[in-house]
Amino acid sequence: MKTVGASEYKARCLRLIKQMNQDREPVTITNRGHPAAILSPLPEEARASSIIGAMRGTVLAYEDPFTPAAEPSDWVSLR
């Protein structure tokens, strides 16, 4: 596992992330020589999926969007 100091990580953050994704090897970030965080690559299945289109096919049919979702008699008044 690669280890870098916090100041080096701050200076080279984007390069280290890119390198980590290529090597698929986690990076330990230290603060004054003590481990502070671990930067690890996403699993392959998480990388392959996209938020775009993730909900496709999950919306139910709704014939008349202008009708109320509930009957007025079902509503509760707080008065």
C-alpha cells in the first residue's frame, strides 16, 4: 500500500487519485507520520454504473396526472 503525507497529498491530490485508479491500489494518507485516512478505489461494479438512467423503468403508470392523489374526504384538517 502506498503511503503519502497529508501535505504531499494536498499538493498532488488529483495526480494521486488518477494513479490510484490506474494501479487499483489504496493510498494511506498520514498526518505527522500517523495514518489519518485511506483512499481506496471504488469496486468495479460501482465504477461501471452511472446515475444517469438508474431509475429507468421504475415509474408506475399514471393515467391522469391532473386528478388528486387522494380523495378530499381522506384529508385531515388541523383546525
